Amino acid sequence: MEITKDKAAKKLLSYLQNKISLTRLIDWAENTIMEADFREGEEKTLREVLGKLGLADVREFGLSWEDSEKMMRKLGYKIRVDATAA
């Protein structure tokens, strides 16, 4: 399976939108970094982002909002926040 910056951004966005758990995001990142083929020219960015996501369950690393914003920018996206009354 080829992984692209777009696919990685969509997976991270799914986590940020509470569609998947942090555990699921971490598992996806760990499996993807070991098994996927990276689109040519995107390897460095994808390995960096997936590596960071794969370590998000380690207390010293974690996954902050700022981390997510930086990763999305590296993947070519800008996060916009919207809120509605609950």
C-alpha cells in the first residue's frame, strides 16, 4: 500500500475530529511506518510524522495540539477550528 502525505493528513485529522482514538492512530502509524511504501519525494516527511505519531503513547513525547498543527503543516495542510453548541 502506498502512503502519501494526503493519506497521513486524513488519518491525523480523523483523530483530531474524534473519529478515531489516539491508540488507533498510534497503531496505524506504527504499522504504516513498517509496512507501507512511501510516495517518492515524500519519504522524509512521512517518516518524520509517522515516527512522531508512533511515539505519542510515550509520556516524554505525547501529542500536543501544537505538535498536530506542525505535522499537518508539514503534510501540506492548515488546521481550522470550528465550534458549535453542544
